[in-house]
Amino acid sequence: MATKFLALACLRNNEGSGYLSPRPHYPSMPKYPKGVTEEEGSSNVSSKALFSVVGMTCSACAASVEKAVKRLPGIRQAVVDVLNNRAQVLFYPSFVNVKTIREVIEDAGFQATFIRDDNETSVQICRIRIQGMTCTSCSSTVESALQSIQGVVKAQVALATEEAEVHYTPNVVTYNQILEAVEDTGFQATLISTGEDMSRIDIQVEGIRTGRSMRLIENSLQALPGVQGVETHPEFNKVSLSYKPDLTGPRNFINVIEETGSRRFKAKIFPEEGGRRNSHRREEIRQYYRSFLWSLVLTIPVFLTSMVLMYIPGIKHGVDAKVVNMLTVGEIIRWVLATPVQFIIGKRFYSGAYKALRLGSPNMDVLIALGTNAAYFYSVYSVLRAATSQGFKGTDFFETSAMLISFILLGKYLEVLAKGKTSNAIAKLMNLTPDTAILLTLDSEGNVVGEEEIDSRLIQKNDVIKVIPGAKVAADGFVIWGQSHVNESMITGEARPVAKRKGETVIGGTVNENGVLHVKATWVGSESALSQIVRLVESAQMAKAPVQKFADRISKYFVPLVILISFSTWLAWFLAGRFHAYPKSWIPSSMDSFQLALQFGISVMVIACPCALGLATPTAVMVGTGVGASQGILIKGGQALENTHKVNCVVFDKTGTLTIGKPVVVNTKLLTNMVLREFYELVAAAEVNSEHPLAKAIVEYAKKLRDDENPIWPEARDFVSIAGHGVKAMVRNKEILVGNKSLMEDHNVALPIDAEEMLAEAEAMAQTGIIVSINREVVGVLAVSDPLKPAAQEVISILKSMKIRSIMVTGDNWGTANSIAREVGIETVIAEAKPDQKAEKVKDLQASGCRVAMVGDGINDSPALVAADVGMAIGAGTDIAIEAADIVLMKSNLEDVITAIDLSRKTFSRIRLNYIWALGYNLLGIPIAAGALFPSTQFRLPPWIAGAAMAASSVSVVCCSLMLKYYRRPKKLDNLEIRGISIE
């Protein structure tokens, strides 16, 4: 521990000096790249970035990382902290960026993650909607363009959601430049949100007639305390504000606007504030539906004149009637109707193909454009030759191009429709907030003097809201009056209503069951728990699973390879026909050998489907994370899902994880003549500053002795929380130590025999013994009991049946740890472990070949949560643990560990099925389209059927992923006996 604090102290002390280390350990490259003078280099502002480096085990590892980073040009200094798995780098952004540094660390053999940029302006996140992407090639192109921008730290593009999430440094690049970069790649970009949107609102203003009126409103709003920025959009009569919710809120903005300019303005929150994602999706569905309908209207007559009417005697004569030379009425009808389908309705494919080719990354649009153009322009040639020749009787393929486009549009329509359903989980979460709320007005004594129904988006911090039975809670807050039961299943997945009384917290979007509650709002708008869950699920759906790289690699070569195979197919059949390599009887009566070869070539071109490969992973991840959220399991992205399905070892923390986490003091033994109340006053004064559950239990017990809800404890000076040991503080000029045996040993405090006996007695009863020392003398021992969680024993048993090993790692003493482990059935126990030792144990397990999941709830679990392959944080735990984890279990139920593992396994079996289908379809479909079966069976796949098969393959992959919506947790969990626990 001393070494850890020394390392931190070194980092902290050197920060002020401008260099991170007084003397570099290894020879580094010059500060500035070759050809750049020191004057030029020193004019650049340096940036400081912090990385998490996983995999370092000793100082030699740290040395290799430090050496690798220092070899980069533009590195001012680098310090690697092996104890905390951190690398801190000072660099010049004009010469090197965060992405390059991270890649160099990974090339050295370690896993690196950018944590933060410690510059004046931190890294911000913006979300962008990107229209026009059709396959993985498109999303890869956009992602590469974004990652090449100076100032962009990280960029993720999701094909399934058609959105991008960009982490960028605002003092290097703006979000407008990011939007321009996307549009330069040929796709339409719309900003959804930026990091500044944490507290941002759009207000619609009626009554504005001149620019002066808008400026008047802007100046009035900027004068309000707490307003950080005002943007006006006169064309929409809209004002956008970013603000500090602690100081102001939307009702204040509306009041100020309506009181400006002789009260002639009317203001309200801009409509569709929360429905932009859905409205975009609905508009896209409508566009594809309209395009498909028009295409169908024009294609049906083309199909009829080409394939049906020719067999009806009376009509056949009219269709085959000659107009000019050999040109027939049917050919003119087909040409006239197929042209708008090809060039007006099919314009989107030309546009997409042009953009893709301009960027050198051909996509599905290129295949469609080439295939339909080949059919259309050969048909035009055939028609023109028939019109100018007296003996040429050609065959046109207008029905091929028209039907191809129609079927592909139908496929895209069904695909967009299905993709919309994959994000239903987010839509449901966003719709949980009620439309209106009842705002209470209180007098100075807290009595209700009035109430008013308002738009729920107008709620501000510290408002008091009345929640009647059956109504939804409009904002996060705490109860100041009343008692009731609240159904929180829609947020946490907990089926049973939770009792709420004065002082207890409620979550926005949950349903009040029976009593009336008065709730004081603490977190509103984008700061609410519901908004944070939505953001977390959105980010999870953006994050690519590592298995997605497989599809990305294939997509680079897929389209060029298909074009090559298509051309080779046409050439092979054409040459075979030209040199009579197959009998003439193989050629259909309506075409010649060139036309037969052309049909085979077009079929190969249009049957190949890169979309199915691109959608195989993201759609399954989207549905899987959405299903998890609906069951109270928040999974932070595809990587977390992928790692979870490989887990074969679960490491549990004890307090708050295997146990309830609400310990109570059950016994106290004083070893000196002290008054119990005075003893607890000193202990509580020291412990009140600690976040540990045991500390909270001691403080609660001390409150009962004082018979006071909010007692004022003596001041604790020089407070130190020693992780895994206890606390130390000076109270009333006395040195107070509260903790375990190790803490006493470290401070040379001798343990009397009475204290040893009581500790042994407590440990035998699975209780935690806590020693209290005043001025280096043991004065008392406390016994704290923390009951096991319901079904803990059954969960460990089910994990064993799943071939998953369970281990317990705790900072508690060996006696208590062994008692708890025996009770739940865990065989391997590590006790009295400090936070860094927990992380070391996880790394040891990983080194032995285990895929480790760590389940914890406290600050002291955070290093282990980060070190594990999958960190699972109990939802009732600390913010730091939740931030460090890959999966958050909202209900705090141990059963959800099994559900999370089972859901990830089901999701990845679905991804495998998607890949088997997508690859199998292409591997089988392309040879069949190329005519592999034609010589033996005379079976030939017409291009329009090949196009329909291609469209169907994408839809089938999305539908396969959608089947995950019907996921049910393992039946074993439904049969668990839920035992009630009462704490006296």
C-alpha cells in the first residue's frame, strides 16, 4: 500500500513542475519531430492524456510501455504506473494524437484504453445521424474519415442504428467540422446531440416578427444566472439554451421570454423534443414504402408484357405488333415504364454507388447499379437495333432491371422496418416519463398553498411534485411527505412494488401504486436516472463487438471480388457459347449465347449480399442490450456481451454482493470504563466520512443511541480511509483507529486477549469484528452482522451446474469470510484483501487461463472490476463501481449474474447463426447464380429472383436477431425460493 501511495505522490508532486518525471528512465526521442525547431515546437500547446493499460505485471512491462511511447515524435514526457495500470502522457497534438499513442501501447503487447484528457477542455461526445449507409463498407468508410480528423479521440459508426458517436477535443476540432467530414464522404449528417447537451433545451417562441425581437429575447436570456449559451434559429422561431440546472430551468426561460417586449411573445418547449430518432425512422420507412409502391406500379405492366401477355393469344398479337422495322409495341411499353424505375426511383443506388466509388470503397449500391445498368442498357441497345434493322429480332431485359429494383426496395423497406424494432427498448424507456406533472407551491413553513398541472419537461431542480395513486413519478427525487408502494419494474426489473416513505428516493418514470407522495426533485431532464440509462443503452448499441471485425475485414474485399466473379462468369459463358463448348439446346429459345452469359453475370452481381454480413452482429447486439435493459441488466456494449459469454470463473465480493449490504451492529464490548454513548460518538465522528457499508452501520447505530435523526458529530481532522483496513482520524485531539487486525498491526497497537476472544466468537458466527483504538490503545470491539442475500446459495449452485467456478474475495477477516463461503457453497476464499490485491487475484486467474467476471459494489472493488474480463456492478453500489463495470445489475439481485451470462450466450449463438446464414447464403448463392447447376439440371436463376434472394437475406438476418426479443431467463431462476429477510 505504501508503494502505491508513493507512486501517486510522485505523479502529483511532479505535475506542477511541467514535466511528469524529474529524470526520464529511458533515452527518449527528441521532443519535436525531425525538421521542426524547438521554437516551433514550443509554440504548440501540449496535451496530457491518461490511459488504462491492462496486462502489466512488473516494472519490466512498465519499462517496455514507456520506451515504446517515448519513441513517438511529439512526446514530451511519459510516466507509467504499474501499480494502478495507468500511463500518463504529455504530448504535442500537432505531431501525434491519442489514437497513435494507444496503438503503440497495444503494439507493445498490452490492452490500452484512453481514460481522459486532462487539458483545460475535456473530451466531449457528439452523436450524429448518418443517412445513406447501406452496408459495412459504408460505415467503415465514415469511421475511417472520422478517425483521421485531428482532435478526434475515438469514433464509432453503427450501421444498424445509422448513427455515429464521436469523442473529440473541442479546442482542436468543432462538431461542425466533424459533420463536414461525414458529408465529404458522401453521406448526409445531422447532429443529434453534443456533450454540451447535458442540460440543454429548445424553446419555440411565437410572435417574433423582426430580427430585433430575436436579439431582444437572446439578450434577456443571456442575462439570467446559470445560462451558459443561447443559440437562435429565426427560421424555426426556435431558441436553444444550455444551462446549469442548479441555478435555473425551463420555466424561468419561458417566463423571461413572455415578460420581454410588452408581453407579446408566447413560449413553449419545442415540439418533438424527445421523438427525433423515431420521426427520422418513420420518415425513412415512408420513403422506402413510397418508392417501392411507385416501382411496383410501373414494374407490374413491364412484367406482364414480358412474361404473361405473350401467352394470351388475342393480346399477344397487339403486344408483338411492329411499330418501326422490328421494334414492337411491347418493347416500347417496357422501355417507357422501366426508364423512370431505373433513373428516378433507382436514383438512390446511383448516388450511393458514385459516393462509394469516389472514396474507393465499393458497396452494395455499386453491385445494384452495375447489375441493373447492364440489363437496362443492353435492352436499350437491343431495342434501338430492332428499330433500325429489318431482320434483327432481339430480346430485351427491361423486366430484369425494373423487377430487381422493386425487389431490392421491398427488401430495404422490410429491413428498415425490422431495424426500427431492434431499438424498441430505447423507445420504451424514453416513453416512460409522464407528459404532465402536478407542481406544488409551498409556503415558508412547508405547507401546500397551491397546485398546478404543468408539462413534465418544465420541472426544475428542487420543485415539489405531487404524485397521486396510479400516476408516474415525473422526476428523480426524494419523498418529503406521504407513504406508498412504487412499482419500479420498468427501470430496475424488480417485480415487487417497493415501499416508499419520507426521506426515501424515487426514480422518474416509475408508477405510484396506492398512497399520495410529495416528491422533491433532485435530478431532472438529461441528468435523471432514466436519461442516463437511455444514454448508456445508446452507447452500448453503438459499441462494436470484437467479432464485428470479422465482417469488417470481409467487407473490404467483398464487392471487388463479386464484380470480378461476375465478369468472369459472363466471360466464361460467353466464350463457351462462342466456341460451342456446350450444346445449343441449352440456350433458351428467346435468347442467344451472349444474352444467356449476360443473365448469369447479372445474377451473380445482384445475388451477392454484403448487407447481411454487416448486420449480423450489430442487430443482435442492439436487441440483446435492449432485452438486458428491460430486465434490469445494463450491458455496456458489444465487447462486454462477447466477453461475458466466455466467462468460466466468477469472483464475488462479500459485503453488499453476497450479503445484503446493510449490516447492523449486533454486539459491542467495551474494554475500558467509557460511557457507551461517548464511545460511539467518537467512533461515528471518524466513520461518518467513510462510504463503506460497515461504517454506515456504525453511524446508524450511534444515531439510535443519540435518538436523533440528524446529529452533529464532533469534527474529525486528518481523516484517512485505508482501503481494506479501516479509517483513521483525530477527534477531540484523540487519535481514533477503527478497523481490522491489519490496521492495528500496521499502527503497532497491541490486541488484548479479551479482544482476540470476541473477534474469534464473532467470526465463528459469520459476523465481522471491528476493533476501536483510542491513542493506540484498544478500547472496544464491535460485532457487525450482514445477512446473506436471498438465493445466494442457489445462485452459486446454478453457476456450478453451468461449469462456472465461483470464488470469494473480500477485505473482511478470514473467519467471517470462511463462514459465509461455507454457507453459500464457495470453495475458494481470499480474505483480508486490499483493493490492489483483489485486482492481482483477478489477473492471476486470467493468467491461469480463466475468463473472469468480477461482481462487486464498492469503491474498493473498482480496480478488480476494471481488471476483470467482465466487471459486474451491483446497482445499489457506489457510482465509482458502476462507472468501472461493464455490466450494471440494477436490481442488486445475484440471480442477474446468471441472467447476464445466459443472455450473452444466447446473443452470441444468434450472432453465430447470423454469420452462418450470411456466409452460407453467399457461398451457395453465388455459384448457383453463376450457373453451377445449369449443365446438369438446366436450372437457371433469373436476375430478378437473385435480387429478391439478396433482399431476403438481409431481412432474414434482422428477423433472426429480433427473435432475441422473446428471450426468457433460465427456468432454474424462476424456481428459486425467495426467502424474506427481516433486520431488527
